[in-house]
Amino acid sequence: MIIMKKTIKKYIAIGSLCCGMAAVLAGCNDFLTIYPTDRIVGSDFWKTKADVDQMVDGCYKSMLDYSVQERAIMWGAFRSDELVKFTDYNDNMLDNISAVNLLPTNRYNTWSQFYKVINNCNIVLNHAEDVMAEDPEFTDGDYQVVRAQMLALRSLCYFYLVRAFRDVPYTTHSYENDSEVEAIAQSTPDEVLQHCLDDLSEARKYIMRTGAYGRNDWRNWGYMTRDAVHALMADIYLWRAAMTHSSADYQQAIVFSDSVINAKHAYYELYKEVDITEKEADKYHLAEGNVALNTIFNTNAGNSHESILEWQYNGRDNSNQALENYYYQSGNENNYRQTSILMASQIFTTVDKNANTDQGQKIYLSKNDYRFWNNVYNANNEEALQLSIRKMVDASGSTVGLTNTVGEPKSNSRGFREFRQNWIVYRLTDVMLMKAEALVETAANDSDQVVLKQAFDLVQAVNKRSMLKTASDTLKFESFKSKEEMELLVLAERERELCFEGKRYFDLMRYCYRHMEGVDIHQKMADQGAWPALYAPMLKMIIRKYSGGGGEGDAVSYKMKSEPYLYWPIEESETKVNSLLKQNPVFIQEKTTSKN
């Protein structure tokens, strides 16, 4: 299959155990010899609605794996301009990533956990229907909801893989015993993304809407819902549109963004009398100022009404140790350092009047922005080259006001055990800014002020809720006279709003693709004779995190010359066992980056 044959037993064991069988097999020292894998996922297991529910829960639990969270950070954030490795932390693999020596032996290239989730989804999809004949309690309606969730979760995994590797193997077959091992060639982005969109179009017909599980039920945010499906569809259309410059795909991104925004408004109307106090006139009903930061990221607040999809960590049955290690302090509860593995780069240290342009060296425009003080510790430190991350990992559960001249110093008072911190996959402001990005690209030209104003209004709504109410330095439409200026405004606002949430590198990739010619999503990179050059302003943004110009920043600019450099190489062991896989063509197997 996609993994090595010698790991198939371990693969199936993990997949099955995480799908609810741990209690049954708790007394087995070697569960494969006691209870064969193909019986767990075969006829002896699929008998009741409870069996299906266990497997569905297990698919979601497999997304909580350390490896998935780690890659959400590494693939979506670390390669961008927002994160750097902590100076005193020794890790050659991270050093190589920073230097664009993306070696095939680097462990961060491993995609196996995402394929484990995909296989778990495929197992459910291939067996759940038969349970209707076994258990009258499991109705066709139940089956359709289960099927919709699995199609959606599988599509999310494939979307991560396409953004990280571009050309990836695609399968809907479930691998359930040791004899089912086959080599699968990669599919093109066009093929994989279309499969995802087709599955999501089917899923949206049956999947539960947000709120359908009951007020404040975690499944409204922890399971794939209709809002999550629509957010994912908007994201995929936006990605494909950037690669192909398709106006139709941008329009679809707008359509599905609107579906989420309208559904959120309806949810607000349903529950406003009991738990939401924002002003009635605001269609988006965004919390304001430090209230927003508390309700979205406070560890004790649960799921915010602005959230769409969050991976649920309660600190007891599961702990978000990857987020803890990379953003808070590294190690484990018995042996940990007072520092995290990653730090915020120097683009967060202070403000810059050019923040909304490609000339800016910092990301914030104003000190009246609550996010400036609360996303990192020690904000407003002009001498710092890196800052500790505060967002999502601060212990206090409170926010910093705007009366400070120096940001709050780092606190390590948060307990290392029971690290309860959800990971937000999608939230409302993310979708609002997706729509703004798509609107900018549908503007006919600089004079299409109606469409550009629609995009600006979305950015303004996100920006203004985080600004001091009496501030005079909020965004003004007349400051952004062209389509290009509005594009850069959206990009900058997404970074201010969504920093450290695994979005930035993918945002920069889309920005790059929109300005590249000759991209062919119908053809694999390894089959192309030449590849389009990268957009220089995007590279200029990435190297902002390196101090003083020159050095490592120059090396990055030199090495990242063409499209394949945007992606990771395939992990070396995968190419050894699957002869049909074609390595990212700019990475050779001699533990270095190709100079060709």
C-alpha cells in the first residue's frame, strides 16, 4: 500500500485500538496473536450501531495524534515567516528545514498518520452500511450521517496532504489485514482535489448542521458538521483557484464562505437570548477586543461560538502535547525545559506603518490592536529577534490591556500535566477572510471598487473588533486604491488574526501561485520537464524572519527557485517500499538539496 509491509500489523493494530477496541483488548500482551486484525474489522465486529459509533469516534481520535498536530504546525506554520526555532534548542532537522534542506530522511516528511486516518475512514465507509441489516437501531439516516462524516474527514486529510506534497496517492480502499498490500502511484492535485469536492458535495446533503447535537454539545465543533464541510469546500476552491487562476473556483469559494457566515448568523439568532451579548446590528456577531481572545483561546472557555471545527483535547483522556512542546515548553511532565521548541519571529516584535504592503518588515500596523500584545510575550521589544508565543498556551486565561508600553513577560505557571488546549481547524474570521481573498481575485481591475469594497468590509470587520474602540488608526478604504493593495491587506490581516494556527505557509503558497504562470495541476511534478519560477515577493516575505538580511535569508532565496520547492519531499522509507512513488524532483537521495 502506501506504507511499508513490515508495519502493516502495527498500522492496523493502532487503527483498530484507537477505534474503540482498547477496552476489549486491554489484557492482551500481543493483541495480533490473540485476536487477528481482520476479525476486529470483519464479520465478528460490525454487528451494532454501537460498533459503528466506536469506529467513528476512533477516526476523530486518530486526528488527535501527536503526529497530526505536529504536522499541522510544521507544514502550515513553521516554513512561513511567523516561526523560528528557539535559538538554544538543538535539532538538526529543524535547522535543515529553515535552510531549505528538506531532506527525504527528515521525520517531518512522514505522512503515515494522515493515511492511518484515511484508512480508518475507509474501513467505516466499507462496513457501516452492512450494519443496517444486523441492527434495526442503526437506520439509513444514521448511516448517511456516518458516511457523510467519514467522506468529509477523509477529504480534510487529503487536503492537508495535497498542500504539503502536491502529488499524493489517493485510495478509497480499506486495508484490513496483512495480505492487502499494494503499491499506489500518486495522483495529480486536480484529481485529488476533485475527488474531495465530489465527496464533500455528497456529504453536505446528510451531515449534521452545527447546533443539531444540542446547545453546547462538543460535537457541534468536534465533529465534521455542515459548516465544517462548507468551510473546507471554500478552502479547497480557494486553493485550486490560486493554482489555476479560475474565476469560477473563486466564485465557489465565495458561495461556500457565505454558507458558513449565514449559518453562523442563524445559530446566533437561535441562542442569542441566553449566551451571546454582542451588538445586534453586526451580521458576524464577533466578540470584541480582549473578550474575543478570552472566548476563543481561553483553556476553560470550551468551544467559542465563532469556531467551526476544533480538535477536542480535555487534558485527561488526551493531551495536546505537540502544541505544548512546540509553543509552550518542551519535554514531558518529568523532564521539561522552560522554553518551547518554536518561537515567534521578529515580525511580531513591534509595529510597522508598511505592515499591509510587501515592503513591511513587521506584521502589526498599530499598538491599539489587542492581538499585538496578546499573541506573543514581551511585545513591543524592538531588539528581540524572537519572542515566546502567548496565543493558545498562556496560563492566566486573561488578556493584556492596551495601557502597557512593554508586553507581558512569559509565564510558565501553566501545569504541564493535563494540557487541555483545543486545536482550531476553522473559525468564522478565517472564513470571512477566505471570502475577502476570493472577492479581491474576482475584481475585474483596480477600478472595480464595488467588489474591492466588499472585500475591505470583511477585513475591516475582523480588524476593528480587535482594535481599541477609541482608536483613530483603524483601516480606511481610501488607503487601498488597487487590487494589489487589497490583496496584500487581506494577506496581512490573515496573519494578524490567524498567526500560529497552521495557516500562514498555505496562505503564502496561494499568494505565490496567484502570480505564477505555467502551473499545471493536471500533471505530476516529476513528469514535467521544467517548473514555473516562484513569485519573488512571496520569498521576500518568508525571509523576513531572518535578522539583518543576508546569511540564511539569502540561502533561502537562492534555493527556493521553482514550484517543487514549495513542497516537502516524500519520506525516504516510503519511496523504498513503494516503487510507484516519484520523489519531489528537486530533492535527491544524497541527504542534501539538489542544486539543479
